[in-house]
Amino acid sequence: MRNALLLGGGGSRGAIEAGFYKALFEMGAPVDMIFGTSVGALNGAFIAAGFAPEQLEAIWNQLEEERLFRRDWSFLWKWGRADGLYQADGLIDFLKSTLPVKRFEQLKVPLVVTATDLTTSEPVYLDSGELLPALLASAAMPPYLPPVAHQGRHLVDGGFVANVPIGEAIARGAQCVLAMLCHCAGELIQVPRGFLEVQGRALRIALEQKFRHDLEHYKDKARMIVLEPCFDFPLAMLKIQQTSLLIEQGYQFAKTELLRRMPDHFQDHPGGE
């Protein structure tokens, strides 16, 4: 059975995906292909490059100490013509110094990165060529980060069209979809405060509707192991914090749920108890 690991967006909450990967690794679940969106694309790139769970955890702990984004003060005089509120200089430098490969073709596991074309509104699935601009494009969330020009397109965060690209994974041969969300539906009952929270909530509603539709539409096309943890997530999406706690919570939740939902896969493996 060809397993596809789907890693969606969630900003600083993406640390729980490192815990999910650790549980999968310990239980011996093979990963044949990886699909990453936004912060999930960053996690996916490190996993596809061959990083072990402890190495990915170390990356997240290092991120907590880094200043990844700087405010772009030009928006004060550009106003509506500004491309974003922040520049990703720190993130670019960090990825250049820590990613051991520069091109998709150098990865050990096939990786597909999701972005959104601002001109056509279509999903763009990047799987060849330069890796860094694809990762930056997938994580370019308006109004925070500016669009990225890549392969003749103007691209932004892939979460707008396919935060968890189940359909694309199945189209590429996935028979089992493995995913853990960086949010839970229960959060939607909280009243948002301020225009950024309201904007974020509107996006979350759209993502939630698309995800639920895809899950129902494709449920008979592949085995779906999609986990939905509900933790006390950090509110700040761009500020990396509480990484060790999130990783451990993600790991414990994933291990428990995987053993419950996939006992036939793990029962004979030393990691399954």
C-alpha cells in the first residue's frame, strides 16, 4: 500500500507535525510520497531530505530562537500597494543554511509542494526544480508575507486551494492518506477579536469546508488516516513558541490514535504495544 504523508498549514502550530512524524517513524509506517502546504511544505522538505525525527525536532527548537520575519515598514507609505506586512529574510537564511539540498530531484522521498496561483486562482503542485522558492511560495500567506514569483507565476500560500491536498495525493497513486491537522473544528466556536483574527477565521472556515468536502468525496478512493488534535495552540501564527510541548503533544496523540485506527499495520511492529 502506497502511503502519502500530507502535511498542511498552521504557522507555528506546525511543530505538532514533527510529533506526528516521530510516531509514524517509530511505528514503522513507510512514507512513499509527501505533500506539503505552507509550514507543512517546510516540514515535508526536511523529512523528504532524510531528516530523522530527532533532527526535525532540533530544527523546530532552533526555529524558536530565530527571528524569521521582520516587519516591512514600507506599508506605512505604500498602504494598499504594499505586498505584505513582513519580509521573510530570516526564514530564507535559515532554510539556506539548514536544508542539505537545493532541488526537488535531490530529495530522498518524492515531495509535492502546494501553492496558489494569484492570476488563475488554481492550485499549483511543484515537484521539480529549485526547492527554496517553492517552499517560500507555499508559505506566502497574505497579508503577512508577499507573493513569490516562481516559474512564471505569482504564487501565494497553497492553503487557499488545497491545505490538505487529498485529491492530488490519490491522483498520484496514494492508497493510504496519513495526515494530522494543525487545528480542530472546535476552535471555530471562539469569537475572533480584531480584523486579523476575523480575516484568519474567514480563511479557516473556507479551509474547513474544502477539507471536509474532500474527505467525504475521496473516502472510498483510499484509506484515510486523518487525525484532528485539539490542544491549547499558540495564538500567534508567525511567532515560533512552545515547540517542545507541541511536538510531545503531537507525538503522544498521534501514537495513541495510530495504534487505535491502524492496529493491523502496527500490531507486529516493535513500536506498537
